[in-house]
Amino acid sequence: MTFEDYQQGGRGRYLALVDAVQNILRHALAQHEMVAHGLTGRAKEFASLRKKLGDREIGLDQPMDEIKDLAGCRVVFLTNSQVDAFNNTRALHENFEVLSVNVHHPVPGTDTETKLFDSTNYLVRLKPERLALTEYRQFEGLSAEIQIQTLLNHAWAEMGHDTIYKKPKLTHVGKARMAAIGERMNKVMQDHLIPAGHDFDKIAGDFGRLLRADGASEAMIATIEYADNNNELEDALETYTDLVLPHFDEPDAEFSVRLEALIDAVERSRDYPVIPIRWEHGELPGKSGHDVAWRVAQLIRSHRYFEPDRTFHALVRLYQGARKEDERRLWIEAGEELAKHNLAVWKQYGPEAQQVILDELDRLDGDAIVEARPLLVAMLAHVLSAEVGGATWRSDSVMIHQGAVRPSDVLRALRNRSIAELEQWLDAAASDAERLPILQALGKADSMPMQGGDELMLMLLEDGVRVARLILDRAPHWGLELRRGREVDALHTHYRYHVLPPTLAEKPELVEAQRALIDALLDLRDQLAADPDFMLYKTLIGHDSVHPGAWDGDHFDYEATDEWRRDCYPAIIAEVTAQTVPEWKARIDRYSDAVGFDGGHFMPMRTFLGLLAEQKPEVGLLMAEGVSEQGSYFLSDILAGLERAGRLDAALALIDRWLADGHYLSAIGDYLNRKPAPDIERLTAYVSKAIERDEQVSVVSTATIAAKWYHGAADPALIELVLIPVARYASDHRLPHWIGSFHAHGYGQILRDLTPEQADVLLTSFIDIPMLDYRAVRLLVDVGSRHPQLIIDFFGTRLGRERGESRDRFDPVPFEPHDLAKVLSPHADLLLPAVRQWYDEEPSFHEYRGGRLLKHTFPKLTDAVSEQLTDLARRGDERDLKFILKSLAPYEGDEQLYPVAMEVVDRLEPGDKLLNRVSDMLGATGVVTGEFGFVEAHARRKELIERYRDDARPRVRAYARDRARELAQHMAWEQRRAARDVAQRRRHWNEE
């Protein structure tokens, strides 16, 4: 159509098109239940069109194909969020054929930076099915522009249209003034309209949430009070917490009204069964009583200071009624939050929360205190803490505050009361297990924070003396491990206070208090040292036991501790005779029971018993006979000591007897693992007996032993008689996780020497493991050093099993590459055909399967891989091109992909849907950082594709130009979205 055609009747057709488009838009808005503030339209005026053609040097008798806005409609909304909501409905795509989308929004660093007009413009034409109707047939070949914008942008655009857009051609005066008008227009937008748009969004959003909160309030409260299943209850609590409660004028007061109902909800929820949540795609795990308790715990923590006395009693009641440890932990954590010295509270009220806790504790009866003691102990520990803390939140950051409490008579009184309570509970405790958390809480009394002055130091020293003296008075009646732990704590306290800083050493009251504390600590040291059984215990037990010289020199010289023990062992060994063996066995059992199972604490005992057997082999043999379960932990050390003593025959005789009886397999395995010389015969017997008795830990341990021995002397028998039986056992018993305990790192030669048949047995044993971690990949790398095809087949089998079975979680290819490239990268000729076969078998999610493995293998595409993919792109069919794009998707748009991608583009006709897949592949970003991270990522991709704007290949050139424009639109879209998010977040935090 030419200008003359437009004059002679063309404009009438466009006016009719505008009416039709407006009518369609009205119905689309209604269909999506949206209301626009305004819907305008126009066909371009003759004068305006003539001017535009003149500016573009298009003759009046020439076609006007590049003029796209001969018909235009504008949908005007009140807020940015309404504009976004309408764009997200895709209503225009549903009702029109969208030819292009042009996002107008300034992007810093581009030529749009100073263009403040904000609008989303769609160039559309009617869909073929509509054009087939008689009333629409006249619009064949016509297009229209639809602008979506806010009322504020509409007003600015209209003002700009009549001034800036239609600016006159000034020939004599006013050029500077015209520029000033433009600058003022921009200033109005920047300083007033953009902030106003964000404010309108905030107002509209707050209003909408307020209405939703009001509408949901009654139903949510009723559900909390009466629901008889946890799914409804937890959902109501979530809505009440996130939507309803924040909109009350006084949320704390509303929470107070509902507190009893919230407690009741938790108590009811404990009896409700877990009911799966059914939805259109199946079932989801149902909510449990713990989920309900977690919601209520968060509410209590958020409003804990409004009525701290009620908070305290609510937590006590909830803790008393809890039936599971995980729920009890919730109430303890909430109680700790109430008891902590919070900076914001301290600034206004001082230690008021701690005062309430102690006052309300006095009101509890004895039974309640006993039932809630772990909760109360945890709270008093924080009352005694000298640390004060808090956090200041902003829209883009959080500042953590740490400091020290300010000493006062009130605080001292609270600390005294806390210590007195804990002291009473300590005396009432029936076991060391009950005493330990109380003592740990008392340990807070002298714990110095990072900062603090003279008064704080004095308070902590005085309270430390009190705690040290009460421990001194009671320690003789406690068990060995509890006393050992108190000596360790005392050493740490001694380290902190044995020397005062120079600025404090001149203050007499501090020096006196420090001396009193050090004296009390040393009295405890001397008291413990006077007990021979305790001294023997701490010599043989505890990785952190205190050696006598620690008090006078380096407090934590662990080499000195080892030396002290070595000096003690000869005298202790001298006391162990054939006659005292029964006594020593009982002592070892008693010491083991005292510490519980902690391998680190047992190391000194293991060293001692090994030396005993080495220096007194006959006594060692007696110690190895008829041991208890506790004593069996040390048998391997006795056996090793016998071997060092030249009594290997006796040690082997014991092992043979135990193997025959199936006894002490764990100890035998530990001994064999530490044995300097391989004994394949016994290792074979050991693995056979472990398999026979189905002792999984012992079976798996033999594989590690075999790998270690093979590393020293490569005997094929270790593979065939040990490793392969273990792998077959794991396969037969469906134990793919066994490789997590197969510690072959550093001893991988046994894997590198497997035959193809043996390697297949090993790989089969863990082929069903849900996730391949770094340990599994290490095995694959070692096996694959000789058998790369088996590793490739391993992944192929896993992919097939994923397709054939329903699993909760099964990742056939590891998420991280680990060292896969080391074994597979030299074998592109094997891997690429396999990856292609996997794609042919199942193209869905190939980018997370075969494509991911390709990326792990070739993080940087080698020339060989690039050449194969390029050749396939040039000669392959559509399926080949799809395979290339899916396989390269995991590379997240890396620069190295572009040469191959452009070969694909050169094979595609303009408009081919595969071009969208090319764009998706090149547009992948992975993780981005910062509010405008996607804008920066799109800018980088735009820079890369623009290198092909002048490519010799026409299709590549056209794609590059279209893609560059598309990325510019993505940048504008993301810039607008991110800027609005930032603006709303700042308003949420009242920073604007």
C-alpha cells in the first residue's frame, strides 16, 4: 500500500481494523477477568504519516511496508503489576498472530539508556481462522500495533507525542529551549512518574493483600480451631502466618488472642494420622504433627516478647506434651530465642525477658520443672551468657550485631538465681547424662564474649569462682567421663583467665577475683589428680585429656599429651600381670562404658593394649581370650602387638579359631587392614565367613583390605578370591551403596587391573545406586582406564533402568563431573556414538542425561568433537540437528558453541521452529548473580551473536540480526522486571 492508496480508502480499512482489534481486546480482558483503565485506538492521520514518510525518505508513491503502526491500539492499566499480569496471560498470543514484541524500557549501557518511554508493543495480525470469516476478510494482509502500558506512561507518552515526537522544525529560535523541554520531560518521568508507578504498585498490592487477608481471616481461624487433619491445619497456619496475621492493626495482640488455639492445634495434631495430599498428578507426602508444631513454633518465636510470661508457659506446656525428640527440639530452640540477650530488647528494657523467665520459673511446680528440665536448662544457659546480639535487616542486606551485656545489679541477681536453680537441678540429677547439660549451661557463667570491660570481667570471674567451687564439691561423686570433661573445661577456663590483660592487671578487685578463680581451678585439678583410678582413666581414654604440664605451659600442646602418655605406659604395663588380667578386662569394660562409643577417645587405650601385647605377649594372649563386646574393639591392637612381639603364630591361631566360630569378625578385619604383610589365605577365609554370616560391614571392609594389599604386591588372587566375591555379594543383596565404604582412593591399581569380565561384575554391583558421588566416580575412572567402553555401557544401562522403572530419585549421570573427563575424554570415538544412541532411544531430558555426560567429559569442546558435530550439522537430517542442540544445552550458552550452532542455523529455513531451540541453547545462562544478573547475561550473549551480523552465510546473518534484536528485548524486559522488584523490596522495608 502506498500513501496514495492509504488516502483513497486504505485508512478506512485500518479504522475498521482498529475497531475489530479493540473488540477482540475487550473480550480477551473479560475472559481473563481483568479491567483496563482505558482502551484507545487510531488509524494514522494523513499529516503524521506524510511527515514520517518524509523523515524516512519514502516516496508517496512507494510501498509503505516498513511503516508498522498504521493501525494502533493502546491498553492502559493503572499499575505496573496489572501490565505484567496482562502480558503474562498471553491473551494477545491466544487471539492474534504476534509478529513481533518490542519492549520499550531503558537499559543502562545501551543506546536506550536515556529513552524513558515504557511500553510493551505487540505487532499483530488476525489469525487465519478469524480471517476466514466474512466480517474479517477485509483485514487480510493488515497488521496493527498494540501497546500495553500504565496510565502514567500513557500520560507521559501523550504529552511527549504532542511536543517531542511532533517537534517542529525550528529555523530561527528556540532550539535550546526545545532541548530544555525534552530534558524536563525526562525529569518528570525520572523524578515523579517512575517512583509514582512503583508507589501505585505498592498501594495496589497492599490493598489486594488486605482484602485477601480479611476474606481469609474467619475461615483460617476456624480451621486452626476445629480442623481434624494436619493437611488442612498446616495450610491454615501458613496462610494465617503469612497473610492474615500481618494485616491486623496490632499483630502481637491478635497473636495473644489466638495463642491458646495455637497450642491446642499442636496438641490435637499429635494424634492425627499422616494423610497423603492428592492432586492431579498423583500424591504428595502429607503433613505431620511436626509440620504443625513447626508453624506454631515460628509464630511463637516471632511474637515471643509481647507477653513473655505467656510465651514461657506455652513453651513449657508444649514441651511437656511433645512425644518425639524432633518436636521437643522445636520448643527448646524457641525457648532459647526467648532467653537470648537481644540487642533491640536490651536497648529499651535491659534484661527484662530474662527477668520474666526467672520469675515464671519460680511459679512452676516441681513436677513441671522435672518434665521440662531440658528446655529450662537450655534457657538458663542463655540467661547466663554474656553475649548480646541481633540483626538489622534492609532490602538488600542484613547486618549482624554482636556485643556484650552491660553488667548491673539486676543482671547479677538474675545470674545468681540462674546458677542457684542449675545447682539445685544438678544435685537432683540421677545420672551423669542428666548432669552434663546442666554443667554445660553453668559453663556459660564465665564465658567471655569478644568485647567487654572491667565490670563484665569482674562479674564473670566471680560467677566462675562460684561454679568452679560447686563443681569441686560434687565432682568426687560423679563418673569418670563427666569428671574428665570438667577438667578439660577447667583447662579452657584457665587458659582464658590465667593472665589478665595489662590494662586490667592493675585493678585490685579484678586481680583478687582472678586469683580466686585460678585457685578453684587448680584445686579441681589437684582433687582429680589425687584419684589413681581417674588418672589411669584419663591416661587411657580421651583424645583431649589434660596432661599435668598443660597448666603451666602450652595449654593445648597435643604432642606433649602424647609424650606424657608414652612416659606413663611402661608403669601401667608393669601392673598388668596374668593374675590381674580379669581385673583389667573389667576395667577396660568400665572405661569403655564410661565414655560411650567414640573411636577418637579410644585411641590411647588401643595404643596401650598394643604395647602391652608387644611387651608381654603371654599377658596379651590372656587379654584376647573371652573378651566382652566392649573389649572386642581393642582385639586388633592386641593382635598387632603379638605380631610385633614375634608371636604371629599365636595371633594367627586366635584368628583361625575365631573365624571357625564366626566370632570377632570386625576385629579380625581391622587387624588384617593394618597388617604389614598380606595374608591372602586368611583374608579369603575372612570374606567367606563374613558372607556366610551376612555381616555386611565386614564383607565390604575386605574389599578395602584387598585394594591396599594389591597396591603393595599385585596378586591376582586378591581380585578373584576377595574383590569379586564382595561385588557379587553386594549385587545379590542389592547393596549398591557399598562403594561408599570401599576406600580404594590411593589404592586403585586393583581396579585398573581388572579383566573385562571382572570389571563388569564390579560395575554391576553398584549400577543401581541412586546418585553417583565422587567416590563412585573414582571407581569408574580407575576401571575405565583400561575399559572405557564398559564405563560408557555402565551409563547406558543406568539410563535404560531410569526409563524402565519408577524411582523416587535416580540420577543416571552425576551432577558434578568429578574426574570423568580423565577417563572418557580420550575416547570421543566411543562416547559420541553412544550418546547419540541414548538420544535415539529417549530424546526427552537428553540434556540432563547424555548431554550432561558429554559436558562432563569435554568441558571445553575438543577439535575432534567440534569437527564431528560440525560435520553432522552440515550433512544430517532434522533429528541430527535436534540431537546436536540437546547435547550442547548443558554448556549454558558458552562461547565455544557458536561455530557449531551457526552450522545448524545455516541448515534451517527462516521461520523454522528449530531456530527457537538454537536460541534456547545459546541463551542458557546457568546461575547468575545480582538483581540485574540476567540483563548482564543477555548483554554478553548479544555481544557474541553480533559477531555474525555480517557473516557470509545469508541465513546466519539474518538469524544473528534477529537474535541480537531479541536479546535486546530480553535485556529491556529483565531490566524492567528487576528494577520493579528492587523498588518494591525497598518500599516493603520502608526505604522509599
